[in-house]
Amino acid sequence: MSRLSVVSALTIFFAMASPASAQPGTGRGGDPLLWYSPRASNVVIPQARAYSVGHQTGIRVAAVRATVVILEQVATTTLDVDLKNSGPALQEAELLLPVPAGATLTGFDYKGKASEPTAKILPKDDASRIYHGLVARVRDPALLEFAGYNLVRTSVFPVAAYRTQTVRLVYETLLSVDGDRVDYVLPRSAAVDQAIPWTIKVSVTTKRALSTVYSPSHALETTRGGPGQISAALGRGPTTVPGPFLLSFLVERGEGLAASVFAFPDPKIGGGYFLLLVGLPADAAARRKPIPREVTLVLDRSGSMNGEKLGQAKTASARILEELRDGESFNVIVYHQAVDLFSKGPVLKNASSLKAALRWLDAVDSTGGTNIYDALVEVLRPRPLPGLLPLVLFLTDGLPTVGTTSEVAIRDLAIRHNPWKRRIFTFGVGVDVNTPLLEKIAAETRAVATFILPGEPLDEKLERVFERLSGPILTDPELHILDAAGAASFGRVRDMIPGTPPDLFEGDQLVVAGRYVGDEPMFFELAGNYLGEEKRFRFTFEPARASTRNSFVPRLWASRQIAVLIDIIRQAGADSPLAPDRARIVNDPKLQEIVQEIIRLSIEFGILTEYTAFFATEGTPLDDPEENARRALGNFVERAVKIRSGLGSVNQDLNRSNQVKQRVLNPRNVYYDKKMNLVESSSVQQAGSRAFWRQGSRWMDGRLMNKARRGGKMKPSKVIRFGSEDYMDLVDRLSEDNRQGSIAMEGDILLELDGEEVLIEGPTPSY
């Protein structure tokens, strides 16, 4: 971006010379308000808000509907914007719409009587003048988020009293391409107080087969219409999740896996952060049969399972057995204080074996205690049939009460004495289960844990997990790092999560986050059993292509890393209520070191957990390292270490599980509290790769607060006033690195810049 596009525009707007001296394009000077004269009493920016620049009650953006149609590399974006006039008089408005560079406007319309509707795309220089002119009028720096975008400016249109006006804009963009990956962005505000509901629907069509669609910004629900067609929409949940809508898709090149790497450079760690996205072929299962499965159903038949729970478990088990394909095998194990087996080993599914199993299953009743240890012994003992993927669906509704009941012993049995590498998918029914035990068993055996809360349908959740396991495509995957010559490369990546990639089933995608070292090209090699054959797939990673626009990458990695560290603390509490040296565990220096690292990552990247939520509480002195460490350690001890079952344990493992595999940003830091209520925070603002914490009327850069924790000072070495020349220089500088969001917040901002503390004195909004 040229200096005129940002700095000169701001200089013009904020200079205090007389209006008569200002001439377009002549540099600094002149009345800033002359550079942007609103055509109506309301200015609407759908991605942010509506601003009233007159004396009437303003209109508001009631909702936005975005429909995106992508054909190959061209995206057509249609925005329907609903504007609500709650006042008694007709009001006029104009609309300003930030759009990516190179966008072409193809449609603009609204309902109502007015002059011929017009809209025009302004280039970056003119767009910057309008952005900053509006900032000068309404005293709201939030619009600086859109510095660098082109701008659609519309004609004036009416909004009748007490009515809603719908405005439609349509524009086309040529999407950027990185190898086999195509990227789309819909500019929107990242402000956590953004409350405009959006619905977003996307259709992607390509001539080459589509491997996968991924959004790091918003959860998606996808539907495949064919090898080259995928539809996506925002997933269930709040429609007000802030931030630009980012979407990428991978197209296939030849047979096998497709992959791409997003990278964010960070010199302070000697390289940066990466995110590896791997997608499966669109029709792998159709071209070749997926790997056959061996399914072992393990049902708790203790007395507490009596009634509806056991009935639903038996019903779901029967359906699972019926859905197994010819050539696949199964077994059924039920346990209370003792263990009963349908067969001593797996049996091939056929009409005869299925009939016998259903008859045997139907006779199962409930009584007695819960012997989880011996049930696992019988699960792990038999050798699987050759060529089959061994899957276990292990269900329990209680704590171990019979036989070996030690959490550590049961955990180690499943993880260390699993010679045939069975995947143990655990199901905790109700809340009287040891949740960290079930979570750990699943995670360490390439499986997942599922918790069925009271009142939830057990059979539906059990069958839903089994449906996801319908088509094994890549099993026993291993990820290797190679140099340009194809030899093993050491010391190039660290803190890669997950360390052991999971099996990939039909429709899956693999997302691996980590940190890289150096700037030389390298390869990721993913090896494993691909549709019954040992295969190796190589994907090039060129750190030189890392971009600050991939600012979501370090935050996703940090969130996963925090979850890994929380799990270490959680597992340290195994058997602790019975251990005489629990105090020693609590005071372990290694545990304290882990807590300190969680605090550092949380503050730098703006990530809250239930253990560190007090960081966002008004009045918490985030620059007091000793007090914050004491409170955080206390929370970890009282909850993560001590609580192993109950609703307050279920919520912890759901939070950790969601976080350790997180692939979508969580800007409002939503998590489950100990009563399973969803909570969120508006006191943390994530801006690019930075995080800012609200402290009264001031926003504090997380990097500065970590500096204070290390004994540094929190006193600014420089003060910049909103609208001054220094302020304009700072805007220009931050825009070049896509960091302008760091000063797009209301109030004072204490910012770390080149190792210095810079205080930006914010304006008082006039809207």
C-alpha cells in the first residue's frame, strides 16, 4: 500500500489547518471533515455497524445474509443487508462496503422509492480517505480494521419509519491460489462486541475433484454434491461470531491425499508457526474398498445401567452389528463384577453369526458392580483377524468398583499393554464416571471420548460415532519431516500437535499445528496404510511463503498447546484423593512450571480457560505475576487435580478435548463452566496475532503483560495522541504488516512496538 493511501489520508483528515488551504492530493493540511462528506444522516458499514452523523435516531444493521458462489477461482459474493429504522421519521442512509482488492461490483439494489440506485467501487487511496474521514467524524478507530481494502460507496436510499429496508450488493473477486489451495476472505470486524447476526452460505464447484473445505475462522457444516462440488454453511451456534470469514479449499492432483501449509512468520522464535491441512480424496471409498473393520462392543451391565440406559445400549449395539459389511468381524463383551464374552475372539459377520449375537445380546440384563480393568484385559487379549482395523466401543456409566480400581493402573493397561493397537472409543454415560481416565484412554489409542449427559439419547450418540467410522481411508499414519533431498531433517519443527496423527475416515481432514525453525524449504511426509496399501505422501513447505495474513495459525497452535499442558496437570491427579503424598504433587516444581507456561501463553495469545478466567475479571492486576500464579495454581489443584468425576469433571474434559483439536478460532473464549453452562468474555480482544486485555478504559498488549511478569516495567516510553502525525505514521506502519487491528479499539491502548511500550491515547466516540 502506498504512503498516500493511509498516512496522507489520515494527515489530511486530522490536520488543523483552515479548510480553504486544503486541496485534494496536495499533502497534509485542511479540515479533515471536508475530505468525507456523508450523503445521508446514516452511514452503514455492514461488517461493523451503522453510524448516525445527523441528529436523528440512527438506524441499525438488523442482519446480514451472505451467499458465496465459487466457480474454480472466481467468487461471486451476494450480501443482503437488513436495515432497521426504529424511529418515527423516514431516514436516509448510504452504505460503505469494504471489499478485497480487485473486486468488481456486479449488482446493487434496494426496495423502495428513490432515485436510480448507484454504487461504485473506490480504489484504496480514495477508500482510505473515506474510512479515515468517517473515523474523524464519529471518533471511532474501529474502522481502521478495514485500512487496505477497496470500498463500495452507494447512493442514498430511504429507510421508512419503523420499517426494515433490505439492500443487496453483489461483487466478484478472483481468488488467490497457493499450490492446490484456493483462499477466500469476506471482510468483517473482529471486535468481540460485534452483535450483528450473519448467515453465510458457500457453494464451491471445480472441474478437478475437491478434497476438502476448511475455515479457520468459523465452524462449518458441509455437504458434498459430487467429486467437484461442496456446499458449506455456518455450523450450529451463535450467528454473531466476529472476525473476517476465511475459507480455503483443496483440489486434488492425481490419486491420493491433498495438502497445503499455512505459515505465519515470527522472528522471535527463530522461524514461525505452521498449520498443515490434509484432505482425503473425494471418492476414495468409491474407487476402492475402505479398510475393513473389526468392531468390539463392550457394554457395562452393572446395576446402575438397569432400565432405559441398558435398553438403548443394546438397541444401538444391534444396529451397529447389522450395519457391518461382509468381510468385517465383531465381538460383544459385557461386564459387571465379572466379564462375559460372546466369543473368545472376533468372528466374521454373516447371517448365522449375526443372528447368534443378537440373540445373546437380547438376553443381557443388569446387576452387580463395575469391573473396568478385567473388561479391558479381555478386550486387549485376542489377536485381530489379518487386514482388519481393530475398533473398540467401550461403554460405562460408573466408576470402577470391583477388581483393580486404580486410575493409573487402568490407564496404563489400555495404553501400554495394547499389542494390537486397538482404537478404544470410550463412552461415559451420565456423570458418575472418571472422565480424565476415559479421555486419556481414547486419546492415547487414536480414538475419541464421548460423554452422554443425563437425558441425552445414549443410542443416538453411540450410533453417531460408529457412522463416522464407516470408511477407514488412512490408518496408522506417521508424520515425518524431510529436507529438500528427501532425507530425515532434525530440529526443523517442534511442539507439533497432534504428535501422533489420528486415523482418517471418509470425510475427515487432518489439521496439524506446530512451530518451525529456519527458512529453508522442507517436506512433510505422511505415511500409513492407505486403503490397504502402505503409502507415503510428500508435501512441500516453503517458509519463505509465510504471511502475516495467516495470523490465525499461532493462536490455534497456542490453544492446542495450552490443552496439552492442562492434560499433564489433569493426569497428575490420578489416584490423588487416595495418595498420602498429594501435597507433594500440588507443590511439585514441574507442575508449577507448567502452570507458569499456561499463564504466559494465555496472556500473550488472549486465550481463557476455566482455570484462568479470572484474568478477564475487572480489577485483576495482570501485571502481578505472583498473585496470578497463585490463583491459577489454586484453580488447577482444586479442579484439574482433585475432581475426577461428576458434572464438574465432564466439563473439564469436554473443554480440554475441544481445545486440543481446535481448528477454528474462538474469539470470545467460549467454554463450559463447572455446571455445563457456556460462558464467554468480551474483555479480551484478539487482533491479528496479538491479544489485548481490557483494564478499565485501557487495552493492554499481552506481550507487555508477560514482560511485566518477568520483572519488566509497564511504563510507556512514548505517548501517541489519536489523530496526531505520529498516530498517522503508526497506522501506516501497522497496515503494511496487516496489524492495523491493534489500534482499532475504543479507549487507550498500551502497545508493544519494537520492544518499547507505546501508549495510544484514544478518542472519545461521538456516536
